[in-house]
Amino acid sequence: MKHTLRAFSVGLITTGLILLAVFYLFGYGNESTAEDTTEELIEKIEEKGLRVISEEDYISFTLGNKEKNDDETDVAESDEEDAKESKEEKEKANDDKADGDKAAKEDKEKDKNKEKAADDKKKEKQKDEKPKKKDKNSPVVITVEPGMATSYISDILEEEGLIDDAASFNKYLIDNDYSLRVQMGKHELERGLSEYEIAERLTSN
């Protein structure tokens, strides 16, 4: 019986020593192995182009990105406002240009109407100032002034209906030497006279 108890006690002691040895050997070893494993993992991650950061660095990085995003948002909003203002200014400039073109067109139309009115008024005045043709059977008085060319006299005779063609009558005066003998003053001519009769009247006193 004592032998058995002694053997049992020796077994317990031996088992305790073994467990203690295992604890010291494998317990500390596992902690070292865990540390080595973490460092190895970090190295492998960095080899793949990734980066391991601490929680503090992560928070700082996150805040920095947030501020950057806020700045980019502000810049985008500012650019959008500038673009909007530029568009409004461009539209306003186009409207002003259109108004200017319209005003210029209206001014041009007004000037054109004024010129037309002035021309019409001038024509009416000239029409009123133009001597009215006398009765078909009444004589016509032609006034020859100093220095008046025979071509101009021929035009007057044509306007008064005394001759049919001023150029032809003027040629007749030149060819028959009447052009240098036309007398100044008033000449009374009846309608229906021939070129010869008119030329004789113009060259006689």
C-alpha cells in the first residue's frame, strides 16, 4: 500500500514538473512567435505595395481626406457659380448686341425714310417750280442769257414741245453756222415751226 502511494506521489510530481517545463518553454515561445508572425505579415503586406498604419495615422488620414474633399467641393461649387455667371453675362451681352443691332436697323430705316421724304419733297418743289406748259396753240417765250450754250437752248425747246429732238436740233444749228449767231434776249416762238424757222428766230433781233 505505501509503495503504491509513493509511486502515485512521484507520478504527480513528475507530471507537475513536465507541465511547468512545457508552460515555460511553449508559453513564452508562442508570444515571441506571435510577434514574429505580425512583423512577417507587415513585411509581406508592404511587399505587395500596401501600407500598414496605426489607428492614430488612420484617423489623421481620414480627417485630411475629408478636408480635401470639402475643399474640392467648394472649388467645384465656385467653378459652377463662375460658369453660371459667365453664361448669364454672355446671354446679357448677346441681348445687348441684339438690341443694338435692332436700334441700328431702326435708325437706318428712319434715315432712309427721311431721305425718301426729302427726295419726294424736292421733286414736288421742282415740279412746282417748273414752268407749266402753255396752251398748245399759244406762243412760247425763250430767254437766251449770255454764255448759254446752244445744247442747253435745244433742251429748253424740247421741254417746251417746240422740237422733237434736242440733239438733232443742236447739230442742225452747228452744221448751218447758227450756233455762233444766236442772239441774247427773249424770243417768241410758235408751235409747229420748222428747225429753219426756229433757227432764224433765235439768230435775229
